[in-house]
Amino acid sequence: MIFLREVRDSDLPAFREQSCDPAAQHMAAFVGDQHGDPVAFDAHWARIRADPAIVMRTVLVEEQVVGHVAAYGPPDEREVTYWIARAHWGRGIATAALAELLELDPARPVHARAAADNAASIRVLEKCGFVLMGRDRGFARARGGEIDEVLLTLD
């Protein structure tokens, strides 16, 4: 169903388009400020791709770039993140991509955060073995204020 590969320069236009979707930004809630600025977006991705500690992969479905998935951070604070284009939500792609990434990067523990009202993302994490460890509040740029978030861990 899905295939992960190294990120290529040719993937970045799709990533940028996907990240500019207002509905996807609202769902993700915790987005950076680079999404609306092409120069900042390119600089952000250049930093990510230059960091050897980050395991970043492009998610493909039938050779189409549908998103990305990554693990980053120091060993005791390792986190995962993923972004799937809205047109592909609800098909199990995020779960499959995250599961495959977790095989590529077996470092544990690994942590994740999600907006508390993002049931779909929380379910993806739970299907991959993450366990709810707590709750917090954080500034969600896409929503213009602080919101509740959940903290999950995979040991």
C-alpha cells in the first residue's frame, strides 16, 4: 500500500502544497511558521535534511508523494511526526507509514504529541503501540492560541 523512501528535492513542492492546506493545519494544530513562506519553508527543510540524527522519509502511494514521516531528537527525547495529505486521510496510510518508520528507527523510548481533539492522529499513534502518558497545554499556531494536547510514549 505505501512505500517510504529518502526525501528528494522533487518531493518538496508536494510537501509545501500539503502543508498549506488550512484544514490539515487546523487538524495538526502545532505547525511551524514556515508553511506560508517559501523561503522559510526551504530553509526549514534544508536544516532537517542536513541533520543526520533525523530519520525522515517521504510517504508514497502508487508513486505519488502523499506526505512524510520522521523521528527526531536526542535519544532520551526522541519524537515522531507525520503529515499525510488530506485527500489521503482515513485510508490507514499514516498508521502504515509510522509503523514502517518505527522499524527503521528502533530507538526507544519515542514520544509523540497530538492535539487532544485530533482523534484520528491519536488513533494512529495507539495503533502503533503508543500509550497515553499525560496531557498538557501548548500554543497551536494553526489555531492562534493554547489548546489541550496529549503526550504519548512508545517504550
